[in-house]
Amino acid sequence: MIVTFTPNPSLDKTLVLDAPLRPGAVQRAVGHSAEPGGKGVNISRALTAAGIPSLAVLPGDPGDAVLLALQEIQVPARALPLGAPLRTNTAITDQAGVTTKINEPGPEFDAALTDALLQLLLEASAGAAWVALAGSLPPGVPVDFYAQAITALRETFGEQAPLIALDTSGAPLAAALPAAPDLIKPNAEELLELHAAMRGVSSSGVDEQAQAEALEADPMRAAQLAVELQNYGARSALITLGAHGAVLLPHPSAEHSEEPAEPAAALRAWGPPITLRSTVGAGDASLAGFLASAQSGGSPTESLKHAMAMGRAAAELPGSIMPTPDQLNTERLSTEQLILIPRTTTTSNVETP
């Protein structure tokens, strides 16, 4: 069983235009859809579509549109009633697959609701192989909430604790890294932001999008940045690089050895160009693919290829529709090993559990 946790879920509406978005202009949509969303919800949707048992844990009243939509597509869920509607996010995409997202903030949480949500997560995670903590935090939830959740899961279940994947960004990701999640899943932009935050470096003022695009085209550098993040608590990383594929940095085998570290090895996977329709949820599908394969005993290479296949298939579908097994193709994917500079242990005093 894979449990997903989405503290700030949404109803994801997608509008499809027949031309690029023109700010200030009146344009007509040629297609539209609405699906239950939020990173963890999307992971559960992808797992369910693939026939993998999953449980989505989230806030929301029984009659909320997000919960009703999950019921309609038969995604098992456990929810914490809020007495307030969940947010709606809107994505505007054109025929070339260029997507503009407009995300609402979500309902306000107080300390009591925050604690109740954490307790629901702990109750739902008994017996899980993986727990995926995913997405932004709603207003009122402390920035270190994911760190608290990781610690609570391990203290509650001890040796039976599930492996923990973390897919978030910004301050919540930086705050959670010292709690040593088993896997982080940044994209290029999130990886650059996290690396700078952990080193205490402020933005250079250079075009961040251009920097992210350059990193997507440089998988060796992306893997090396992930190696450096292992000094701050990251145990392993799945880095999605858009059209350039993905990189997997496994957990070091001799993390606490006093012997000189062996060169770190990462894996890269990529494939031929696809017909891009929407990037909404593609990264979530990638993580779902990785977790599904890892849970079933897949090798790192097999799990990375399955992640790639899920993400690519999702990107070829409209809106945030998740692919089914018959839409996956790993045969056309290529992999290679990247030999990296060994990480050192002198740049951080962070100790991992």
C-alpha cells in the first residue's frame, strides 16, 4: 500500500486554448476539464489508474467537490472535515502544451486542525510501504510541518515505519530536509532553489527560468547538486528534467563509514520526443511510477524507467488525466550511469536519523 498525503488539495480545472495565451485579450477555450488535484491526490490517481493499491489522505468535507470527484473515479480516500470548501486551481494550456497555472491559497488552518490532520496521517499510514508527502502547505500550517510529519511517522512506527517520499518546494522542502526524507522529487527549478536555500545563498537576480532550463539540459550537474544535498539530509533524489528525462540519485551505501567515500553513481533516463499536451500532473505521475516499481522490488534502473514512462504518458494526455498501464512504454527509453564527485561531510552539521 502506498499512502499519499495532500494537506492543500484542490479541484484542478484546465482550459485548453487553440492559440498561445495573450494577456489582456479575450480568447475562447476549445476544451475544458475538472479533476481532483494536488500533488498527493494526483499520485493516488495515477496509482489507482495503474491498478496499484493507494490511499489518499487529505482535508475536506464529505460533500466537497474534490472528495466527490475522488469517489467518482474510485480513488480510496480518508479526509479530515474542515467546514470550509477546498481551493480551485486553474491551468490554461495551448495546443503546443505551454501551460499557465493559477493556484488559490486554500482554506486557513489553526493549530487544532493542523494537529488533527497529522493524527489522521499517522492512523492511515499503518502498514504502508511508502508514504508520499506532497504539495504546498495551506495557510496557517507551520513551514516545518513536513519535518514534523517525517519525525512523527518514524517515532510512531519504529522499525516498521514506511519509507517517506517528499514532493514539495520552497521553504517547506528546505525545512524538511534535515528530517532526512528517504526520497525527494524536485524538478530543475526546485532543485536550484533548494540547493541555494540550504547553502544560505540568496537569488542572484539572474533569470531563474533560464537557469532551470540550462539545468534541465545538464543532467550531470543536476545529479551533482543532488549529491551535495545529501549533506543536508536528503537520502535519495528523483529529479525530473522535462524533455531531457530524469535523474535518480540512490541512497549512499556507506553513509556513515569513516572510509573515504567511493564516487557516487547516479542514473539518467531519457527518451525520444513526445507530443506534449499538458504538463499538469506529469511530475506527480513520474513519482507514482517510481513508487509503484520500488514497492514491487524493481531495481533502481527499472524504477527510474517506470517513472519516466508514467510521466511521459501523462504529458501526452490532456489536463491532468493519468495514464493506464496500456499507455506506458519503457522499451524506447535509454539509461546511463553518471559517475559523480563523492560527497563530503564537512559542509553541514546536520545529522540524519
